[in-house]
Amino acid sequence: MIAVYIAITIILVAFLISQSMNKIQKVSSKSICVICDDVFDESTVIEEDSLSFCKEHYQLYKNSIWFIAESCECSPGNEEASVVLFNKKISNFKQGTLGFLRSSYKESNGQIITTLDYYQKKSPTE
Ligand SMILES: [Zn+2]
């Protein structure tokens, strides 16, 4: 009889562990919108052109014209430039200028160079 209780306890513990593992996985499946940098549940985030958008900004992305306002090379030793660009994007967003960052790759002299492009929304008056 004791053996049965132990077996049930082990199964129960295993069940509880797998439940909490599921919860952890659910919490971690969040995505960040590239425009507003808010965190959204992965099920509500829309992926397009390997970028993720919240519902609101996905519509904006599809219905707007974007241009590269600024670029920087992400070469080793030049990490600061991408941080500066990221901060600029954040502060521009707060002031109503929407944009997103996207990295692109090109080969030069056998080396892969990563470029971070800052896209901005073209205003309708331009
Ligand atoms: Zn958004």
C-alpha cells in the first residue's frame, strides 16, 4: 500500500513540475514590437519581413512608406554606434516620429559586415 502512495506522489510531483515548466515557457513566449518596443504575447504579434509588430503597428507598417534615415556599421569595436541609433529611435518615437531598426548584411573583402538601418516613416506631406 505504501508503495502505491509513493508511486502516486511521484506521478503528482512530476505532473506539477511539468505544469510549472509549461507556465515558464508561456511567460517566455513574448515578442517585442519593433516600432513601439512594447512587449506583447507572441500570439498577438504579427511577423512580416522577419520583423515583429503589434497589431496597431503592423497596419501602420503595411500602409506607410519607409525610408532609411540613418545607418551604422555594427563592426567589432563600433558597438556604441548601434546603441546611439537605438536610443535615437526610442526618443524619436516618444516625439511621434515612428521608425524601426533592421539589420542587413553585406560582404566586403571576404568579411560579412552587419549594417543597422534606421527606417523612418515618410510623412504624408513629403
Ligand atoms: Zn507596436
